[in-house]
Amino acid sequence: MTSPVDFLNDISWGGIKALSQMQEFNNLDRDIEGSAKRWKKFVEMEAPEKEKLPQEWKNKTALQKLCMMRALRPDRMLYALRYVLFFLRVLIEILNSILF
């Protein structure tokens, strides 16, 4: 599958197309094509896993964001997982201090 945008290679675009088949990611491919400038800025960030996703995609769950990161920037997956796990640990510590 050939990527229609210059900032995603064909493999990444294939991942986006696969995600777009799922209800949670419906129209992701169209949004990336239609707002290419915004998505390019996000994809080309040094640490995109620490940034909000563009537009309505910023409201996705942590797992959904990881799925999108896997397609958009597979080179940042380890960092994205560490980032999510760090916040989960902080949340657990806060909950433990409140509940116990």
C-alpha cells in the first residue's frame, strides 16, 4: 500500500489503514490525509509520545494511543510504553495513598 503523505512510509500507512478499519479509529486515514500538515508536525516531533494527538484523536485511551503510535512512529514504542507505565505507577501510588 503506497502512502499518500510524505511523512509516513508505506508500512506505517498500511498500519494506519488497518487501524482505520476498526470503529475506534474510523476515518483516521482520511483525517491524516486531510490534515497532513498537522499530522506531519506531530509525527516529526522528537518525542511525540509525550504530546497530545491532533484534533479529536487526543481523547483516545492510553491503549488506543499506543496503537496509533505503533503505526505512526514504531521507533518510539518503547518510550511510549515507558511513558504510559510511569503515569500508571503514579496513579496507583495516588490511589493507594487515598484509599489506604
